[in-house]
Amino acid sequence: MRGIINFRIVFRILTRILMIISFALIISAMVALIYDEPLLPFIWSVLISFSVAAIIHFFGGNKNQDEHEVVGKREAYLAVTLSWTAIGLIGSMPYLFSHSIPSFYDAMFESVSGFTTTGSSILNDIESLPKTILFWRSLTHWIGGIGIIVLFIIVMPALQIGGYNLFTLESSLQEKIKPKIKSVGYRLLLIYLILTFAEIGLLLLGKMNLYESVCHAFGTIATGGFSPKNTSIAGYSPYIQYIVMAFMLLSGTNFVIHYYLFKRQFMKVRNNDEIKFYFGVIGIIGAIITIAIVVMMNKPVEESIREAFFQTISIVTCTGYATADYMQWPIFAWVILFFAMFLGGSTGSTAGGIKMARHVVLIRNVRRFFRNIISPNAIIPVRLNKNVVDDETNHSILSFVMVYLMVFVVGTVLMFVIGVDGMTATSSVATCMAGIGPGLGSVGPVGNFSHLPDIAKVLLTMVMLIGRLEIYTVILIFTPSFWRH
């Protein structure tokens, strides 16, 4: 990392992010007009967001600054962390001003859960809230989702975080992206919009009204999981459930794969190891749980398949929608789902978690270890997508998995210290780190996080940000070496 941090760049990025949030709040205010609901919560939020952006621009900007200044690693780490913290704070204001969520800790938890596409909630009666507040709640998902796509596919590879240069993008695509970041960004946004509108249309065909279709599409494409209904997706028809299931799968897929399909580069899709592993893992877990439900709970086959695969896809893609209370399943079935919380979707998707590509590399390292025991002198490279994973990238990936598990353990211990029971403490940290939503125990699919102490909510809010921003991004700014010149 180079020396002095260029705060002008950080402030410029932060200003633009706040302007985007201001625009999103204005859209929500327009929805309030449609439903004849209070405007003031959004007007005050817009004014505060815009004012903060203006102050940062006025005091932090420089009229003579170069728009083409290079964003270094320090600036990127700091800008990303500050931006996500700021939007979490601004996002909590409509809840507070409308008194929908009067507690600051609860409002901040709900806001960060929305923007990080986690989907964990403190709301006990969702349907009692104004439609505009629920629309804003779902919109935070959608904004956070496209933000994550840009972060993973454009920002992370440039910073060489966690081996992204190798397994998020092939070298040929990276070469195309570097000189044309804006054009690629627009194409990613186009894909995101196409998926969103396609799901809205298909949900409307299933007789879901427009408002609920939009909210659920926002939650699905962003793999967030906020629903305007108390029963999530459970109260809808099997058709609706299958549509949501399909789009959760698509949203948990690396958007580079969508990019390749857009460019008709089908061979690159076929040779992608991560996508094979992604669908393979979902297929195996879904099949095992289906058999368990059919045999041990005597449910009809179609219903068992639908319930098992919906919950499996929802958790693996870190969406968090639910159509069944999996805590009522056989114990080993929901234990499998607990471990599935550590899988995550594909890299470069809106899903959270460790990510499938890292698991592929981890498994191939284990396989290489055992093969080296048999043949100590053999040189066995670890490959991904037919590319050799160099030692630096390999170590980076393995280190990330270890750090991820360490943060999980530390977070769980802290939850124990706060006084949360074992199952709830363990699963709440796991689900918030991976951005899933519901966990096990009292925070399961029919529960929520409202009963947790405020200090636990603050801890889980931090865990959501750390997990969503790939751990290093947040942790690095708290190290002394980051601020040394």
C-alpha cells in the first residue's frame, strides 16, 4: 500500500453514494404519494442525506481535483467501509421518522440487514407497517445487491482481495474490463434489471399483485429475503414458489456467467468449475432433505421436493425466504442446513457466505494433500476453470476461509457472553455473516431477532457488514499499519 490516503477520492465516492441513496428515498416518497401515506419520513431523510453529501463535497472536495485520479487500495477500503456504514445510517431514518421502528438499534439493524442483503429482521408484524416503509425496506435490498455486484466484479479484482483476480474473472475478461469499466458496469446493471423485470412479470402471471411482485423481486434478485408478508413466500401458490426458487438460483450464480451468456460465450460457462459445484451441491442437499421429508414425515413427493429445494436454495444462495419451518424437520435435515450456511453462493453474485469457488479450491487442496502423501515427489497443481491457482492466490483463499471461521467463532463466543443460548448464538452469527436471514433456534424461520439484547443487535449489525464486505475490507482499516504513512 502506498503512503498518504487521498481523502478527496474517499469523500468524492461517499458523496456520490449518498446522492444515489437520496434518489432512492425520493422514489420511495413517490410511492408514498401513490398510497396516500406520510411523506415526511422520506422528506426528512432526503434532506439529511443530501445535506450530508453537500457538506462532504464542500469541505472535502477540491474544485481542481482530477476526475481521473487513481483510487488506491487504502482509498478503496476506506471508501467502501464508510459508504456501507453511511447508507446503513441513512437507511434507518425512514423507520425512525415514521416510528415504524422507534428504536435506533432496531432501525439500524433492519437497515444494514437490508443493504447487506442479509434479510434478518426485528419486525414482529410486518404487514402492520405502511406499504411505503415496506417498499423502502425491499428497495434497500435491491440497491445493496447491485452494489455488491459492482464491488465483487470490478472493485475486488482490482484490489487483489482474496484471490478474486483468478476465480472471479478470467484474464481475458479482466483485460476487457479494465479499459471499459463503465461499459461493463452498464451491462451488469442491464442484466440485473432484466432479471428483476422478468421476475416481476412472471410473478404477475401467478396473480401476485404489482406491489408484492416488485418487493419480492427486489428481495430475490438481491438474494435478500425481505417480504412484505408475515408468512414470507409460504402463503403463495406452488407456481409462485417455483418462480422465486428459479430466480434465487439465477441470482446466486456468478454474474460473470450471465455476462458470458449475454456475449454467447457458452464454452466458458460449460468449463466453469464453480457453476458445476454450485448446482451439484444444491442438487445433493436438496435430494437428501427431500428423501428425509418423504420417508420420515410422510409428506407428498411434490410438496417434499418443493419444500426441500426451496429452503436449500434459499440458504445456499443466502436469500432467506422460507416456505416451511425447517425446525420441524428431522434433526439431521436442519443440521445439514446449518452447515449449508457456510457455503454461500457463487463469487460475483449477490449471495454472501464463503462462496463456492473457495470451497472448490479448498477441496482440491485436500485432494492434493492426500495424493502427495502417496506420491511425495509429485508436483500436483491446484486448478480452477483449467487455470493453475498460483501459490499466492491459493494461500490467500485458504487464509480467507480460516479468518472467516475465526470471526464466526469470536462472534459466537461474544454472543454467549452476552447471554444468548447456544443454538441461537451460533446460528445468528453464521446467518448474519453469510447474509442469509433466518437461523436456528429462536431466530429460525418462524422467529426473528427482536428479542435479542441491544448489544447483541449491535454485534450482529457489525457482523453483517464484515461478512458482506468480505472481512478484510472492514478489518484492515482498524489495523495501525493501514493509517501509517
